[in-house]
Amino acid sequence: MKAYVFVFQVISRCVKHGLVLPVFNNLVKLSFGSKNKRGWKLLPYLLKQSPKVETLIIQGLDCYTGDVTIALFQVKVLGVIGYKGTAKELQHLKSLLAGTECIPKLRVEFPEDVVVDDAKMIQTRWDLFTLVGVVSTQIFYFE
């Protein structure tokens, strides 16, 4: 946990003071999560400095503030961990992806406390396809 806080503080200070983050040329998979507005504002900077990222995994979508859009032009796979399928999360996801026309693959993973039946899976696929513009969707859930 301490390493995460340190990295967050360093990146935050760089952004705050107008310093350029290093380019992460070898980074192809990025996992990101935040429980506050300040954290979500860092994500576009990280993606901009990571030109080869093809897979982005996010967590804490329910804490997303909606004021940050991300051009996901290079991201081919977006993973959402802890997705419950609520209307609020769907709107947050739509807002987050407003900078792209579609995402080739979106993987959502439901938490253990969400009951996932066939109806929930069909509704989730439909919501993601029609509202977000996802080409294909893989849905994972705990049994």
C-alpha cells in the first residue's frame, strides 16, 4: 500500500507542477483504480505517456466523477473490475469512453456479492453494446 501511495504522490506532483511524466514505452497493460476525483484526473496523463498500452483495467468505476474523458485510441481491451451493472456505473463508463467511437473488447467482472443470471448477462451485453459502443463483450463473474 505504501508503494502505491508514493507512486500516486509522485505522479500527482508532476501533473500539478506541470512537469512532464516519463514516457512508458514498454507498458502494454495498465491497471488503474481510484476512490476519488483527484486520482481519476491522473489517468489521462498516464495513458498519454504510455503509447503502447493495449489493455487498460480499471477498478472503482462507482467513484468516477464524470469530468474526465479519455481518448482510448490505442486501447484494444478495457477491463472493469467490480462492475455491478448499475445505471450510475453505465453512465460513468459512457462518460469515460466519450473520447472514443468504440472499444474493441470490454471485459467486465462482477463482484462476488452480485447475483449474475442469464437475464443480467443479456442486459449487461445489451447496455454495453447500445450505450457504450462496445464491439464484443466478455463478462466474468464469481459463482
